[in-house]
Amino acid sequence: MEVNKSNGGGISPSEFNGRSEIAADAPNAIEVKNIVKRYGDFTAVDDVTFAVKEGEIFGLLGPNGAGKSTLIRMMTTLIPISAGAARVDGHDVARDPNAVRRTIGVIPQALTSDLDLTVEENMNIYAKLYDVPAKRRKEAVEELLETVDLTKWRGAQTKTLSGGMRRRLEIARGLVHSPKIFFLDEPTTGLDPVSRVAVWEMLTTIKAKRKLTVLITTHYMDEADRLCNRIAIVDHGKLVALDTPEALKASVPGSNVIEAHFEHPPDDWEVRLKALPGVTSVQNQSAGMFRVLTSNGSGTTTDLVEMAVVAGVPLKTLTVQNTTLDDVFVHYTGRQLRDELVKAYTFVMPQSPGVRP
């Protein structure tokens, strides 16, 4: 039997944590009130309300198809709001979209840099689109390429870059006009673990240096936990929970999680696990794997092992960890986030190219 103790944080090079304290009286950079997006009879976003403070990294966490990208597209003026209202940097998104566009930077999930242009050409074209003056454009490109560690690749065609390097280029390009508020839709999807952490570190450095407000969408638990001051959990277009990562984890009954893999457990094994002292809930994850939430990790671990020995049920692996955002998602939605990643909604509707909920 293998026994492993973990802090439940996923990958943790140098125990990365990019969060900084935000003053309680900081003004709101983004305000969303009762916002709704409908496509015919389908409601992609359903009466969502939240606010993001200046200087905050705010995360929208949920599975694919939950409505996260639709929320960003409404806040960034890409698609119209069906009902409710949103204000970005004090500007009403529906009434003054041009003012909103001037104050924001947007990094979509898909990589959109021109593959046949060089890194520097991609930066310059984007700066020109935002009417950045020539002198400032040159300074901004130099500064940002250095910040994202792409200076020596400035003359390289974008198609020769790795996925992580292209993502860094996208982030630098989105900052070339000095926005105040930065939107990132699934910023590290498809990247390897090392590249993901590199992007996290780069984002926190840029945020601190430029005093940015950042809103990201993600379905990665560790990304939300490490980066975000506050997290809004979105499910089926609804906002089901919103708080700091620590407060969300504290809201789940049971401070420890035991993952135990048994060989051929009896049919009533879940009931027996629930009856152990300190256990607050048990999730049967199939194939003999059980996830046990408990208020007494060490005590429950001892009782669980003794019960397995007495019952003659072989225990293959055992992991003890603290409560994670995965447990938070299960607590508020009744299922695991990773199980929902393959269940994104699909439906047909008339739309413009590139626009989807």
C-alpha cells in the first residue's frame, strides 16, 4: 500500500502563490448586475451579479460550457447583453462600448497572433490598431518583450515558437496599449505544467508592475487557487459561490480529504465509510476509489485502515490532503469539475463567425 501526504494544491513548483492583498475599500473596476445572455430558448448566462475591485485578480471557475467565456464576451463588448448591465472602469458596456475597449486588454482562449509575422511585427501591428504613438509604441514593445522574455526572438516568425512562448506573446501583445483592466480566457489551456507556472509568474509580475486589474476564466483548480484573490464558481450559467479561495474551502464541511483505493470493496462500503467518526461526506468515484471528507484526518485514517484490515478488504493506495477547490465545486454543484470537462453544451444557432456561448 502506498501512503502519500499532500497539501492538495496540484503542481507546486516553489509553492507558487501569486495573490496579493487587496484593500477592502478599493473601488470597483468591474460591476456586473443581473446580467443575462440568451440564444433563442437557451440561457447561457442566467442573472449573474458580481464586482471586481481595482488591483484584484478575479477568477471565473467552472467547466467548459458553464458560461464563463460568454460572460467575458459580454463584458468586453464582443456580444450584446440580453438583460442586466455591466460597467467596466465606470463605462457602461452597452452604452459606451468604445470607451470600454480603450481601457481593456483581452486575451482569448485561442491563439490569434499571425503565424507568418515575426514576434515584433505582431506587437507593432496591434499597437498601431490602438493608435499608440510611434515613440511610445517602440518603448512599449521593447519593455514588454523583455518582460515576457521574448527579446531574443523578436525577429523570429511566430510559427516557430512553442505553445508557451506564443501564449507569452499574446499576453504581451494584449498589453501594448497599456490597458487598465486585463481579461484572459483560459490563459494556460494546452500548456505543459512548467509553461503554466511560467505564465502565472509572468502575470503576477506584470500585474504588480502595471497595477492591473485582472479577470481570468479557468477550469484548472490549482490555477484559480494560486492566482486569484477571489473566485466565482459558475455552473450552467449561474453563479453558485463567490469568495476567497480560503473562505470557499473553509465553507466545505471537513478540513481533510482522504482518497483511498480499495480492491473489491463490498457493496455497503460507502455506508461503512460514512459511519466512521469525523466523516462529513463520502464520494464513491467508482472502481474502488473513495474520496472521504473528515474533520479529523489522522483519526479517520487510522479508523479506515483498521476497518479495511478487519473486513479483509485490501487497501491499494491512501492519500491524505487538505480540502481543495475540487471539494468546493462538488459541495456547491454535486459533481466534480474534472468529470464535466467533456460535457460542454453543443447546440445550433444562427451567429456570426467566431461567436459562441
